[in-house]
Amino acid sequence: MSRYRRASLGSGSGYVPGEQPPDGAHWIKLNTNESPLPPSLGVGPAVEEAVVELHRYPHPQGEPLRSALARHHGLSPESVVLGNGADQVLESCFRAFADPGDTVVLTRPTYSLLPLLARLGGARVVTVPMDGGGTLPEAFATTPGVMRVLCNPNSPTGSWAPPAAVAAVVGAVDSVVVIDEAYCDFAPESCVPLLADNDNWLVLRTFAKSYGLAGLRVGYALGHPDLIADVSAVIEIYPVDRLALAAAGAALADQAHHARIVEMVVSERERLVAALEGAGWDLVPSQANFVLGRPPGGDAAGVASDLRQQRILVRHFPDGDHRDRLRITLGAPEQNTALLAALGIGA
Ligand SMILES: Cc1ncc(COP(=O)(O)O)c(C=O)c1O
């Protein structure tokens, strides 16, 4: 860190992502909640076609993808704003709705990027503990704040609250409610249909998980056009580049492939949960594309390190409430089988 850094940032090094395989050879990467399958075969040709237009800036609002997403969700194009990943949309929500000194209400646990975004913008954070089963507490609604952010399914637990339960808690609050549904395609239901009754809600989605496009960075928010205009007013100019727009459009058009990714993850989740629980792991019930579990004995760091020796990467969070647990992304069937074998568990 240099002596010129803004004092309010402190000495932190920012968001710490999961490790990238240190060399190219035969790693099984189960540490950053990516899709086990690559994207639709339609993506390559769509990107190639877009290359010849790369001397032109992309559409500022991300057309034609924005309109395609609007149709997909049964909303108007003005109800959609695109960003360079859901992360950028989240950051824009903080910029749009929280002034320095304002309070933002988060759950505990939550996506580790959120407190960091609050700090970057000088917002105060109040966290409200979720109970073990992932039930959203009343305090999430009653704690004063200008914005509340809920990840549903949550990260890093995978716990999920049904939309009706979310509405029962935050259906009457007078603040912005951001519902980050990055993992929602792996869960039974979305909060998107409830946007019609809640003009202070934003629902965030991403192409990084269930469309296999983590490498391209495309996310978006859905909500009332006035809220969407607020986010659009602060987001980067041309937030999604031409290649990413073309790729995400092709991925969205191939719903059969998207369904294949979701089905693989959901069926592998059942298999992995059964095998790990059978071997004595304590798992949080997950509706996401990962599971969070405590290995027998609780030496999560040791287990992660053993797996790494065998070229399998899983996520261990050394600080905070989950240091005795590992977050394991659902891989393809053969990857999960290799994981179980490395753990000494029969598949
Ligand atoms: C809850 C949550 N929201 C958003 C993201 C990031 O989405 P994107 O890759 O579109 O920025 C993640 C990534 O792991 C996440 O866990």
C-alpha cells in the first residue's frame, strides 16, 4: 500500500477471490461457484460475428440483450439494467442508494463483497444474523437503513428463503431492497414475479453461474423503471462490451443448454450431499450450486490443504464464522466422484 491511499480505505487488499489453479495441468476447480459445463455452443459463433464490429462502442444500455432479458422475464426493457457482472450492479446499487454515513442492512453471513462495497462508499453496515436454517429475521426489515441487501440463495451457505417468506419480512419496508439471485436458477423459485407488487425491490441475476459465462462478466438488475434509472445513472459507461453482449444473448437463447447446466448441478447436489452426510459431514441445506459443510473433526483448513495436494481446489474461509467449514462448488459428475475419492468416501 502506498502512502497516498485514501485513509478511509484502511490497509485492506480488497475482495479476495478463490485461488486460480497455479498451473494449467489437471486441476479440479470447485472453489468459485462456476458452472461445471462450458457455455452453449451458440456462444462461439455469436462472439465471432461480433468481432467485426469491435471498432464500434457497444450499445450503452446493452441492446439487444436488454430487450431479450426483458422478454425472458416478462418485463419492459426499462425494467432492466445490465452490468459488468452482478458485482458491478451491486456496486452501482451502493453508489445509487447509499450516501457516506448512511446505513445499509446486510445479513450475517452474506456475500463477502458487500461489506467491502459499503466501505468503499463510506456507508455504515448493520448486520442481522440469519438463523441456522436460513430464515430471514424480522430485524432485517425493522433495522433502520437506506438499503437492505439479501442474497437468496445466500452465500456462502446456500440457504434459501421462499419468495413468500421474503415478502412477509420486507414486503412493507420503506427502503431499497436488493435481492441478489445469483444462484436462484438452482433454487425452486424466484422473487422476480413479486417485483410487480414491490416497486422498491431490485432483483439481481448473473450469467456467471447457470449460463456458464463467468469468464465474460455479465449481470443485470430487474426492477421498477425509476429504480433502474437510479442504477443506470451511476453505472460505468458502456458497462458490457460487444463480445459479452453477443455471448450472453446466444446463451440466453439456448434455454436447453441452460437447463442442462441447472439439472446437472441439482442432481449432483443431491448425490454429493448424500455422500458427504453419510460420511459424517455437517451440511447447511443448500439451494445453490455449492454446499457449505463441516468435515468430521472440523479441520476444514487441513482438509482443504489435503485436497489441494491432490489438485482439487475448494474454498476455505479462514476468518469469520465458517472457519471449520468448506464451501464446495458442485462440479461435473466425474469431478465430484474424484472429490469424494480424494476424501476417502465411496461415491
Ligand atoms: C451472491 C453473489 N452475487 C454475485 C456474485 C458475482 O456475480 P458476477 O460473477 O456476475 O459478478 C457472486 C459470485 O460468486 C455471488 O456469490
